[in-house]
Amino acid sequence: MSDILITDDERDIRELISEILHDEGYTTRLAGTSEQCMAELGKAPPALMILDIWLKDSGMDGIEILKSVKREHPDIPVVIISGHGNIETAVAAIKLGAYDFIEKPFNIDQLLVVIRRAMETSRLRRENFELKRGEQGATELLGESGSFRSLKSQLDKVTRSNGRVMLTGPAGAGKEVAARYIHAKSSRGQAPFVCVNSASVEPERMEEVLFGRESPERGVERGLLEEANGGVIYFDEVADMPLGTQSKILRVLVEQRFQRVNGHEKVEVDIRVISSTNKDLQREIQEGRFRQELFHRLNVVPISVPSLEDRREDIPLLAEHFIEMFNRTQGLPLRPLAEDARALLQTMTWPGNVRQLRNVIERVLILGEGNGEITARDLPSTDERTATDEDRVVLSGGLATLPLREARELFEREYLLTQINRFGGNISRTAAFVGMERSALHRKLKSLGVVTSTKAGARVAHVEG
């Protein structure tokens, strides 16, 4: 959300600010009086307000509007501007909840810096408010596969301790859900869960966001570490944290205390740290992008979150969960999954993992018609083969150039590999689906050089050699 409401009785000023913000990618709404301002607030709360103190021909001045906004919409940051400003007015506005005060004529660069900071602070507060709400869906783990059961077993063990956990796995696999699960099931479950998206915070702002700051004008502003006191702080994609901040976080982990930016006193905190990454931290250390001492502090209990490819058995269960969730939260149709859709979902490639599956289900429900079954035809196809005229199949170039015997052997190998992995290495279920006796399937697999092995707690198939 990047909608900014600009209220100033000088038309040239509000239009100038609007043009500047448009160039920076923001959308704006303009008001010249307090009545227009309150009308715009009634239509929809903005992400941020820029508000002049002195408003000619208005029933309210900027201070009165500020009081109303902070009473009705306390999370909206308000930047006060005035050509008649003085230190007393600025202090009064700050005490009433204004984010900052800028005196006319203002410096454009200064105005943009303040707006960016205010928008970022607002976004972080909204995100962490949602996290603190502790909605049931946020901590729910779903699955029946061997790799999922192995993951859940490890997570259940660490909920009973206070040890630091490092979650590794590909993007979209569910590392944040795993972190919330640890928090919810632990003795800190009623305390805050605060998420730090290491990649989204500007490097020069990271320390202020984490540690807070002190200033004569604004007093004490708490950072995310203080907000997490007594609970859990989750460093999402910790490999993206700036090197300078890494050394300071290391000191916090050792001492359990820190100083705010421009502060002088030590702030003590009791926090549990959970981190996640989709990168190879050992390589990041070798290339000088991650501190080895911090890695050893964070990597007390390493847990690998499996990709969706490693838990294909769980795909229909997850898909049905998302269908139910979108019905409950968005009113989308509660459509059942047909058997051919289940099979196709389990054989598709999922580079985006659970997050991609969720997006596919949402798209199908939005674009679909009626409340009937979701069939394979409703799903996006990523196969090299393209169905035409109902039954015809256009073969990929490589397969089409082989003699029949070699093409058939290659097809059988790939088909059976796909089905075995779909059923988590379970030969009995695979045999029942493909329509073969178990012993005949074993002989066929042996002749094709297909063997099964254990990976991430689950049985998977691969070609021998």
C-alpha cells in the first residue's frame, strides 16, 4: 500500500509534493481543507498523511486533525509540515503522535527520506501486528509423508527447549510456518513473535529498525528486538543481513543486551532466536558475506525444511487446505479435487514449492466457473507434451527421434519414476495405481534400472548408476 494523503491549503505546495511522490512511485490524494481531508479519510485510510498545521477556511487545524487521526487510525503515520513552525509546535505534534515535523520551505530530499522511513515503519508495524495475532492457520502444519513426519518430529523436539534454530530449505517451502509452529508450541507461545525480513529492510536502516533510536525531539522509539522481549525474533533470510549489523547482532546474542541508536544506556532483552535461509551459508562465509562466528551462534539446531518435490504425497492434502482457506477468507468456491487433478498436481514441477501451489489453487478458484470439481483441464500445464484433439499428444523432440523400443523404455522409466515418487516410494500404492501386480512391478523396475532409497525421511526412486 503506497497511497499518501496530502493536506495543505496552498494548492501549489500540495501539487508540488504530489508530483514529487508520483515520480517516486507513490499514489496520492489531495485535500485543501479539513473537510476534504476528513472526507478522504472516510473513503479509505491512506498508508501515510502529509498534513499542514495551518489550514485557511477550515473548521479544524492540523493539530485537531492529527488528534482525530491518532484516535481513529493510530497506525497511520502523519508527517506535519508548516511554514509557521517552531520547536514548541513540533514537540506538541510529536507528543500527539506525529511521525515527524518538517518546516517550510522544506528540502525535497529530506522530505523523501522522512516519507520512506515513515512508510517502512508503518509496514513493519502492520506485518508484526499480523504475526502477533497468532492466527491458527499461521502455525498449522499439514502433511502425512515421511519427510513431513521427520520435519515435524524435529520441530516438536525443539519446542521443548530454548535453543537457537536455523531453518534451511528452498524459497516457498514453509520455513516461516515452521518457525511460527516452534513459537506457538513453546513456553513462549503467548509472548510476541516478531519477524525481521532481512532482505526488505534498507541496509542503512537495519540497526535503527532492530535496536530502536533515541532523540530529543522524539524521545525513545523501540526497535524490533525490544518488541520481541520475552518471545521469539525470527530472522527471515538471515544471509541478506548487512555485515555491519551481523557483528552487532552477534554481540546481542552473547550479552542479551544492546544500545539504541544514539542511546547511551544498555537495554536488556530475553529473546529466543530462530533464523532461516535458502542460501549455502558455508559458501557465504567463504566469500566474506556472512560472519562465521554468527553462523555458529545461530546454527545451534539446524533443521532442513523439505521442498514440495520431496513430499509429493502431501500435495492433495495441501491443495484441499488452500481451497478451504480461500473459501473461508475470500469467499471463493469450495470446489472438490477430481482424481485426475490430484494426479497431475503430484506430477507437476514446483520450483516455488508450497507458495507456488497456493498461488495455483487461488488462480484456479478465481478464474474457474461454477462449483464443480477441479479437473486436470483447470490446471496450468508445465509438461513438454501438449494435448491436442482430445487424445493426440505431441511428443518432445528427443523422444520423437528414438526407435520405438528405446522410446518405450524411456517413457516407462520416466513414468514409473514419477508415480513412485508421487506415492513416496510406496510400491504397493504405485502398483495399484498403474494397474500391475506388485511382483510384476518389481521385475519391471529392476529391468529398467530403477531403485528406491531414503531421502529426507521418505522413500524416493531414481535410476541406478
